[in-house]
Amino acid sequence: MGMHNVTTSTSPTSNRPLRQARIVEHEIDIHPDWLDFGPEDPLDAGRWINRCARCKAQPELRFEGQAHAVRCACGNAGTAGRLASVAAINWNKSPASIHPDYRTLPFFALDGLDVPAAREKLNTVRDYLVEQKRRCEQRIRLREPVGHRYFQRIRAYLAWSIYALGLVKEAELAQDAAARQAAS
């Protein structure tokens, strides 16, 4: 595979590139500032659980049998996961939870970014994380050492980036609906 250039543009507010990436033999060239996902740990899953959409209460993350699950006292529950971070993301993505504005997420520094800029950043971050996950999996298959916690964090950040892209899509749909309503 040769080098593929990805067009870049700059944000009108910050003059930062919206997407600075080129793919070179499975490498993602990502803006160094975008690699700082913030000080919070994505594996600290209990901190990042959205409130319940039904009763507005804060549900709990529990270990049940052989998996983690998020359950609310009202009966709402998310899909279980072997890892606590997976169970938390499953809950957050579900209709059982209240979906926050993408700009309030604890990772990826999305506050202050409009929908197109957030989408471009998240797409690049997601591509980078997919590549990092692929590399870890390849090393595992080759029986080479991989930091277990590092690999789990990569997987958790990847899940958060995908979740964040879903929230960006929700914001875009809400903006489109508001624009249609204003036009009519």
C-alpha cells in the first residue's frame, strides 16, 4: 500500500487542522495535541455512567455472576460486558440513558468544537485507536508482550470515540431539525 493523502482544512475559530491525517502503511499521522485524551481514566467506568432516562436517577455498575452490568433502581438495565468499561459504554449508548452533549464528554477535548470539527477530530482519533488496537492484537497473536492495562485503555478510548461520534450525529440531527423548523 502506498501513501494516501487526506485533505486537510482549518477550523475558522482556532486555525487548527480539522483533520490532520495521512495513512502510510497502516500508520495514522495524528496531530500531537489530539493524542492527549485528558487526565481521566477511561477504565474508571463507574465515574462515567449517564443518568437513567426513565427516572433521572444515577444507576449503579455491578458485577453480576461473570459480567459487569449497569442497573437502575427503576429496573432499567444496560447490556452486560466482561469489562466494567464495556458495560458502562453499553449503558451510555442505550436509550435507557440520558445522552449528554458531546462537548461535555470527559475525553478528547471536544468542548468548543462545532459539529464538523468534532466529527473530523473524532474520526481521526478513532482511526488512530483502531490502528493501535490492531497492533496490540497482532502482538498478542505473535505471543509478544503487550501491556494489559494499555490494551484495555486503548479499547476503552476506542469505545468512547465511537460513542462520541454517535453523540455528534445526534447533535447534527437536532441542528438539522431545528433549521427545518425555523425555515417552515
